Amino acid sequence: MSKNSKSLTRLVIVQALYQMEMAGTDVSDIINSLGDRLIFDNNFDYLISHISKKLLKDTINGVVDNQNQIDSVIKNNLSSNWRFNRLDKILKAILRAAVYEISYKLSTPSKVIINEYIDITHSFYSQKEPEFVNAILDKIAIVERESDG
């Protein structure tokens, strides 16, 4: 699978987690509804067929199954001027997916995961959010992956 395919899959994961948070959509409904949907990226329209359905299912199900623990990790690593319940829903989706991968997808280097989710953050935000995501994920990766540089 190409890096581009994994990057696109991660973008779809964030969109799916956001949709679940906003509309309360069920996990299986999201995965089953992918079909031939066009996924919009800032630069191109990619067909959904370019994504990894396995990475998508594993990550979405992993986030849902471990959400309390993932949210706790995020809360414990927020700086004092950020409140978890005040975070934008897209930011929560980005952080949840990234923290899941950092904590459970140990075969993928944390630097790769962090860079991917910073890129995704850039496609939604142009202010300080990418720096925020970078800082919090760096802190979490150090704790979760102690020896992974």
C-alpha cells in the first residue's frame, strides 16, 4: 500500500470519527456506506477505492473500543490552557485517531503517525492547531512508546 493510500485512509478515518461524533452515526453504518463515495481533500477529489479498508476498520473500531482510555490520554497531556470538552470536534477526531495508532499500531513509527495527522490537521486548520496537534502527539508518543524514537 502506498503512503498516499494510507494518508488518504487516515483522512477518511478522521472524517468518519467526526461524523460519528456529530451525528451519532454507528460504526458499521460508516464502514458500510463508503462504497464509491468521493472523499474531498483540499487539493484533489480522491475516489474512496484508494483507501485501505483494513486500516480504516481497524482504526475506527479501535478508537470506539478504547475511546475512554484514548480520551484520558489526551486529557492528561493537554496543557493547562486547553480543555478537552472545549476542543473542536474535528480536533478530537484527529487526536483520537492519532493516539489510537500511537498506542496500538506499534509497527508504524510514531514520527510517521504524527506527521500524517499534522498534515491532516493542516487540511482543516490554518492557525495554531497543527502546532497544537504536533506538541500533544509528541508528548503522548514519548509516554506511550518510551523507546520509540
